[in-house]
Amino acid sequence: MLQRHLRAACAAAVAAGALLVAGLSGSASARPSSLPAAPTAAETLRTDAAPPALLRALQRDLGLNRQQAERRLGNEAEAGAASGRLRAALGAHYAGAWVRGAESDTLTVATTDPADVPAIRAQGAAARVVDHSLAALDAAKARLDRVAARRATTDTPVWYVDVPTNALVVRAVRTDAARSLLAAAGVDASLVRVVKSAEHPRPLYDLRGGDAYYIDNSSRCSIGFPVTRGTQQGFATAGHCGRAGSATTGSNRVAQGTFQASVFPGNDMAWVAANAGWTATPYVNGSSAQVTGSTQATVGSSVCRSGSTTGWHCGTVQQLNSSVTYQEGTVTGVTRTSVCAEPGDSGGSFVSGSQAQGVTSGGTGNCTSGGTTYFQPVNPVLQSYGLTLKTTATGPGDPGDPGDPGDPGGTWSAGTVYQAGATVTYGGAAYRCLQTHQAQQGWEPPDTPALWQRQ
């Protein structure tokens, strides 16, 4: 924890990233030539809306120029859509996907069945045949999570599924502690790689400076993402920042709102209902960064964080669905990144392009020497508390009314968080979700082949 006491641009980016995009965007459902072309994934996810501050941070932290940064965001959007289609096609054989290269121009998809290789390559992706499916590795990690709820894991503070190495990785201060944890969970040793590490993720409660909010006139944290719940305005943030009932004030010391719900440890999520006079906007920390959705980024994708102490910093998504042990207990389901953070950045925004990813939880290191930071994914926060992410497409408390006149009918509903693999109906047709996201008006299944596949 880190608390203290481009349509045109997009089209150019996608065209320039032809190695990846040409292979990955061509598998959307074919349309009659008389109909307009389906939007690319980069267009759907509005990679052209990435703010200048984020692009500058990508250039600085990943050693890119502006054109490379723009191409990288476009390629990552296309890779997410392609990996979603392949996940649906490979079923139980699917073993994960990741991007690599300075511009994320190579997507690799893993499978346990060699017969899947031609189908993967046909989508423009590299194929890797591995021993363990993603489902098997996730199930093993879930067993560790359950055991961690009953015993101390400070000597094995981090574990996650690492798809490039096809292993459940346990980072341990002492290897015998890792062996003991694995034995208690009944996890097959063939699934696991133990890494000796001195990493001790910790909360950093002494906040200072920047675009922040205060909790009970004492500690400070960073706002995550503005949200609405019906007509109520507010924001999502980290659970360790405050408990239900705690009052907040803005950086201007004006009364701001009250924590409505908070979970920590276990998860690290909370939301604050704002007082009258405070308005939710689709911006990150008062900059020009506009959030257009919450589509989950692929492993290897660039991700940037904005916080009240250190501003914008970028890195890459290293592992999804990680578990990390702080002094207060274990937090599961967080995303591990190579982004640095410092005290005061807690609760702040993690974004990939213009897509909200999560709120800063904790980590190790700093922004001078570098570090590792974990974030609580935003979609579970939205789903748990019935919140609607404030984006450029939504008005206050208006995620879209499925009863609007002219609604084609079906089970799809704006404002719902859909997990990859979920199925809905819309306009008399069935669709499968390709990438985890919160649905919104303008992202209806027939119009977003990057997010939905017709069955």
C-alpha cells in the first residue's frame, strides 16, 4: 500500500504497427461490403485518447519516442482482442497470452495442445505449447489463496501465475517457508517455481503533497477513478486508505465525502460518496487524461500510474491475479507491475492507454531506484459496489437504460461488468465476451468485435 499518515492518430498508429495488427484485426466477423467496416480494437478502446502526460511518461520510462508509444498502445489494444478470440476458441487448452517488443508488436498465445498451433498462427500470433493450462495454474493459485487466509505468509509474501514461464511462481524470503505453504495447500510441485526474494511489500502511511484527499483530517491518499452510483457521485480508491464512515476532504481542504464501503485485507477496494458540489469527471488527477472504459490489459502491456506524490510513471503488466502479503494480511486478485510508486500514491489511478485498470495498492522500491507496485483491478470494485465508471461516454448516474425505446432487447446491459468468457444476447443473437470490461452505451456487442464475438 502506498498511503502516508486518436481517431487519426489511432489509424496512423495501427497502420504503422502492421506486423501485429494486420494479423490480429482481420478475424472480426465478416460484414457485407455494403456495411461500414467494423471498428478496430484500437478505435473501440480509444487509444487515440491517451493523454500527453501518459505518452510522455511512456517515452521516459520505456525508452520510446512518441510514435512508438502511440503504436504500442494501438498494438496492445489489438492484441487484447486477438487473445480474447483465441481464448474462446482454445477452451480448456488455453494457457495465457502476453505481448513483447518495444512496440508490443508480438503477441504470444500458449496452449497445451500442439494441434492448436495453426489456429493461433492464423490470428497473427506466435504459438507456444506448454504443459499446464491457465485454468490449472489458476486453480493451484486459488488453493494457496485459501491457505493464506488461515496462516501467516510474511516469508512467502507474493505469488502469481506467470504465463510466459507457464508456472505458479512463489516469491519467498525462505524457500522452506514456500515448501511448507505449498504442502499445506496440496499444490503439485510440478506447477510451481520458487524464487528466492528479499521483497517485503509494505504499507506506506505517511502521505505528502500532490493531488490528494485527506481521511478524517489526518492521513492522505490519491483519488482512483471518479464513479457514479445512480445519481450519487464519488470515486473508487484503495481499501486501506479508510474505513466505512471515514470522512474525506479534498486537497483544497473542503469537505468532500464519506467512505461508503471498504475492504482490506483480502481485497484492497473502497468507494467514497461525494458531497454536493463535487462532480465526477472522466479525468485522471486533474490532467487532460480522459478515461474511456475499463478493458483489462494483456500481460506485457504498458501501464501508467498517476499519484499524488510522484505524478505519472509507467511500466508493464507483469502478472494478473497476483497475491501479496502485507503486515496487515494477504490481498488477492491484484495485478503486479514494474511501475514505481511512493508514499502518497495509494489509491491512485492505473491506466493503460485510455482504459482504467485499477487503484494503487502497495509495493516495494521507489521512483529513484525503481520498484514493483500492485494495483487492485477496478472492474471488481465497480462490480462489488454497483458503481459506474465515469467515462467520456456516460453522464452522471446514467450507465444506459436497457428499457429505452428502441432497445433491441437481450441480456446485455450497460453498466454491467462482464468477465472474459461470459455470454449475453443482444438483438436476437448470442455473443461471448472476449475481454473483461464494464459495458457502456456505444459498446453494444454488434459494434465492438474487440470485446464481443458473435456465437
